[in-house]
Amino acid sequence: MKRFFILILFSMAAIIVIQIPVSAKYIVQLDVQLMSAEDTGLEPLVPELGLYTAEDISDIDPAMLESVEEDVRVELFDSYDYTETASQPWHTITGAKGMWDIGAYGQRVRVGVIDSGCNPHVALAGSFLEGRNVIDTNNDVTDNIGHGTSVCGVIAAGYGFDVIGAAHKAEVVPFKFIDCDDNGKTIGGYVSQVIAAINSAVEDYQCDVINMSFGTVMSQNLKKVIDDAVSKGVTFVAAVGNEGDDTERYPASYDNVIGAGSVDNSKQHSYFSNINDSVFVTAPGEHIKLLSDINEYKINSGTSFSSPYVCGVIADMISIKPDITPDEIKSIISSTAEDLGEAGKDNMFGYGLIRADKIVDYMLAEEKCYTPGIDLCSEDGFYEMRFRTGDNYEDPACIFAEYKDGMLKRTSMQKQRINDHVFMLRLPREEYDSYKYFVWESFESMKPL
């Protein structure tokens, strides 16, 4: 049975009664107008928001105290391991190729992954940035559980491996907040450590989007930190939980978080995926091929892997429009999702299955010409330039040019048609100073797009 004690605060305005759980550790919020950091003697969490941690609150001046919460543990949302191999049909049902065809791979986007850390896997080479261990307050993000490594791979595993991430050129920053010892006993995993990780992801690493494949009970302090980060332009995605019932898990149930549920490769609801109002959108989460340990792979299921898939698509969206806001992201996803189940938003599928191809059409509907810029294709050493034209430009003219010492050295006009509106030019990589590209409506008009 959970035990509580009652703290009564007598303020000038009212008598305030706070029910405080008897716990080994607390998250406390202090009135920032009445205190300073050196006055508290507490462990700082997010001082600018008045958040601290404490093991003993008996010496805190009641006049300074706004709230107290038990620092509870969270739960990672994977499910069962499978031994059979699998291809990657989940990219097909979400139309991921439609996003990749235009060269939107999450490039120049930084994704924070708050989880069990991440191991250096060959499929993450070039995407995996040094992160932060908020348990031991250092940069050792070795993943002894394996969950975080799998989640990072869903987002950013590179092209050419057994797994490809939804945003395979994004930068992933792992924040390790949960661990285990040699006997499997959990280390860390508290709400206060999630809060510390969010604060670091936003303030120290400038992450654009943050994935949280875990859940816990309601925490006003966690909500406060997330709301503050969203106000600064950061988008949050979280797994809705694996109980398969109407249990509400947090952070997915916060209004400012995109809750991700799971479907199988036939677009059917996954039996384990929670069913409630926190489900904003669904993504593949059954029999997903994942990164495992160092340079190995496994098959697993859970909303833990639906969430990073949504996160990866959002990274692709940000690479198309870097100034897109969290509200715009939610609006576009809800407007383009493939409606499943009951018409409109429902508690099983949310707005439906996330569709990367429909998102591209929506975002670029009014654009005469879009290009993500010149990209180095690391697989074969070619530079490539992709561009997408509007409906009225069926056969645009284009030139890809290379320069050295200010002199034109080589050009290419041989475009490849990817689909009705997407084209690509490629040149072998050479030691030139600069590359430029030019796109016109046609050679006849020479009117630049």
C-alpha cells in the first residue's frame, strides 16, 4: 500500500493542502520569486523552472514550496523478442519512399533519444553523436539494456544495412537515463532523470525533436518541462504503452506530446497497443527489424518502436522546412494520416497511420520547385541533386555544374526521372571547389524555377 503524509501550507491567500507520498526521493517545485539556488541546499534539476530533487524535504520553508511529487520510475515499452528474420514492409505501408525520393532524409536535423543509451553500431556511423548520461552525469552512453540502440536505429540507421531508419541522415543524440547492473537490476529510470535529459537535450544539444519510448504516471513537473521546451520549438513524440487497454501513460498523454500507437504490417491494430485519447497517430510496431548490440540485429515489437518511426518522419519534415513549428507538424500529420478504424480520430488509431508520402504532397503542394540541396551519396561516392517540381512542370531543364578556382570544369544535363515530379542529377565526386545547379521550366523558355 502506498503511504502518504499531508503537508499544510499557510499562505497569505489561502490554506494549501498538499498530499505528499512517502518516498526515497522527491521532485519539488519552489517559488522562483521567493528563493535562489544557494538558498535551497537541494539538488538542482531545472532551476530556472524552480525544479529540484530532494531526499529530505523537512527543512524546506513551506512558504517557498509550490508542489511535491514522488520521483517514480518509468517503464520502457518494448514487447517480445522474435528469432525469425524479416524484411522491412513497414516502410512500404507508410509511403516512406515518397519522402526519400525528394532527398528528405532528416539531414541537418538533431533528434534526442531519451532511453537506455546507444551502442556504436555500424549502421549508425555518421549519425550517432556523443550524448549524455544523466545517471552518472558523464558522456558514457553505453547501452547495457539494448532498448535505446534499437530505438536509435528505427530513426537513423543508414542506407545499405539490414535496417534503414526513417530519417537515415539525421543526427541522433542519446540521453541515458536508465541502466541495469550485471544481475539485471534497474539503475536510474526516474522521472527526475527524464527531466534532466530533456533539459540537456534542449539547452545543451539544441535537439529539434525528442523521442520518449517509455511511460509512467502523471507528473506535473515533467509536463512543465515539456511545455517549456515546446514553447521553444521542440517537438516531442512518445509511445502510448503496451498494456493493450485504456491505461493512460505519460508523457504520451500530455497535450503537447504526439502519442504513437502501433499497427502491424497489414495496418491492423497491434493487440498490445494502448487504446485511449493519447493515441495521436499510429506507426508500424510489430515484428520490426532492429539494431541489437554492436553490429547485430534482432526482431522485436512494441509501441517503443512506433514512436521513433513517427519521430523519424518528423525529422524528415523538419529537413524540408527547418522553421516548421510543433503545432504545424501535428496539423500536417493529422491532415495526411491514413484513416483507420472509425472515421476521424479514434482511441485505437488516433488520426490513423502516418503517411510520409502524403506529408510530402501536402508540404510541397504550392511549391513550383523544391530541392534539399546537393548531397553526397556515401554508398558510391557520387554527388547527387534531387528536385521536385509542381504539377505544371513535366519536363524541366537542369544543369549540374562543378567549379575549381572560379572556372567551370564539368557539367551534367542528364537527369533521371524518379517519378512524375521528382528528378535527379548525379556527378562523380572530384576535388572541385564548388558545385552549383540550375533548374528551368524548359529549355525553350529558360525561365528559372
